[in-house]
Amino acid sequence: MASTTTWGGGSDKSGYDMSLWYDSRPLKIGWFAMLGAVGAEVVFQRVFGYSHGLDSMT
């Protein structure tokens, strides 16, 4: 017979530990780095964009 695997309601949790193969710290660092880069770009364009011809593009 085929064995079945339960992913949420199984009683044996010792065989599946997500922290052994997945670390969310690089994901969080990368996400906040991209968010910071986008925020810095928006601020940069708002501060310096109009002095470099951005108003003629609208």
C-alpha cells in the first residue's frame, strides 16, 4: 500500500523541521534592501528630478 504524508495535522513533527534547510534572514535583508533602494530612488527623484528636466516629461 502507498503511504500518505500529512503536512499540517501530522502528530510526528520531529521529522520535518523547516529551520534546518530554510533561513528567512537573507530574505528579510534582501526585501528591506530593495525597499530601501526604491525609497531612496523616490526621494532622490523628488529632490533632484525637477532641477534636471523631470517637469518637461509630464
